[in-house]
Amino acid sequence: MFTRRLSTLGVSIALGALALAAPVGAQTPPGLIHYMPTLHGLGINDAGHGSGKKGGSASSNLAYNGGSIETAPTVYLVFWGSQWNYNDPSGEANLLEQMYSNVGSSSWNNTVTQYCQGAASGATSCGANTAAVGNGPGMLAGVWYDNATAAPTKPTQSQLAAEAVNAAAHFLNTKGSADTTVQYVIATATGNSSSGFGTRYCAWHSSVSSSYGTIAYTNLPYITDAGANCGAGFNNLGPTAGITIVAGHEFAETETDPFPSTGWTDGSGSEIGDKCAWNGATTNVAFAAGVTLPMQPLWSNADKGGTGGCVMSY
């Protein structure tokens, strides 16, 4: 468990040592967005990009698109902006740290291990000479409270991507090889989300090319601001249920498709979480150390004899 220090400016908690900020490298425009839709919405198509229709295509399995997956997933959690200072009414920061700290090695996250890189393009299963998505312990490698100054009130995709590059510099992940299995979660404070949150999407993930390599990142707004549209009270799991449901959705999708859409998607472009979004099987999951959190099912190609289905464990 990481210590709460939202009142302290620019604090970083990382495994090993406190990282110092470094200049942001040059970057190309951010890439394709894959979003989690609201409970009653269709999602957002930002800057000409978008995917993740509600529920995806339930009749088709995920297929490999020839690119990368995360063989040893590592998460860096960034609380962006001074808007976080003494301002977390739903306790979202603590719940996020609990989830990312305990999701590794869980039976819930083990579903991702049936997906791989190195298979033939179009394959729906993995065989010899492939490398599977990892599910090891201790996936949360660092937390950075980048709150010395305010984040943009309505951050754009480019601004969120730039913050992910800042995070890579901050944690000294400045060589391309350092970021091949890393994801940066950019969490914005209450009342401080990008356009379309809560009406068209709950969160999304994407990637950006930088001088440090290609970086996978998630835009994670303050989920309870959207109320029931992003999971408050879903399946009678409580007012904060959406926080970990949405964060878990994007986490698993980034593991299996970190640089959309080069990993695993179905024929409609939906990912491992999209196909089971707002599914009735969503329930509390018991992780290690007595931590229990609401999570959604994930798509398993192996379920039902290979026809596929939404599962809570694997």
C-alpha cells in the first residue's frame, strides 16, 4: 500500500528511488483511442479515432493483429494536477492504488494470459513460440502526484498523451525498451475531465510515439462524477463501484492491446473488456491481502469449448 500524500507537491513513490523529472521528448500525434462506453452511451470518437462499441460483438472471438502485448505488465499511476490537493471526495485515489497493487497474480487477471504475441496474424489462440500476456505480482511500480500546478480543465487527447510522456521521463523510463510492457494511468481530479466523459465514455486508452519509444496510457477521469452512467450502484455494488470496474476494464485492454489496434480485438474492433462491458456478471472480486473490489468480466476465447464468453476468472 502506498502512503497518501495528495497535499505534497510533485511527490513520486516508485520502487527503488524517487525519480526526478526530465525534459519531455518530441512526440508524434497520439494514436487510436479505444474507449469504455457509458452504461447508456455509445462512446466518443475523438480526433477521428474511436472504437469500443458497447458490449462488442458477442459472437466472435478476439484475434491477434500481429503486434505487441504486455508480457510483464507494469503500471505507473499519475494523479495529474493541483486539483487533487485535499480534493478526493469519493476516495478514488486509494481505491485505484488498492486495485493496481493487488491485481497482479489474481485469478481475475489470469484471463489475459491466454493471449500472446508472436502468433500468426488472425490467430484466435496461441501455440508454440509465442509470448503470453503476463500476470505476475507487484504490477504497480510507482505513483506520482504531479500536482504542483493545475492540469488543464478539459484536457485534450494531445495533452493527456504529453502527460504520459512526462511520466515516462519522471520515472526515468526513457529508453524504448523500458516502456514495451508499461502503461501509464493518467487520473484527473473531480470536475476536471476531458470532453465527453460521462455522456459518451467513461475512460479510454491509447498510445503515443515519443523520443522515449511508443508509450501506452489511459485517460482515467474521476469516475464517480459521472454517477450511474459510469457504474455508481451498478449491480448493487455501491456508489464507488464504477471506479475499479472502469479502471480494470482499461487495464486489461492495455495488457492485451497496448498500442491500439495491434494486439487482440474482435472483428468489430472491440477488445477484451469491451465485449463484457456492463455485464450482469460484474461482481466483487477478492484479491490478496483481504482486498475486495468490484470488477467486470473479461472475454475468454477459451470459454465454452472455444466459442468464447465473459468470465470472472481463468
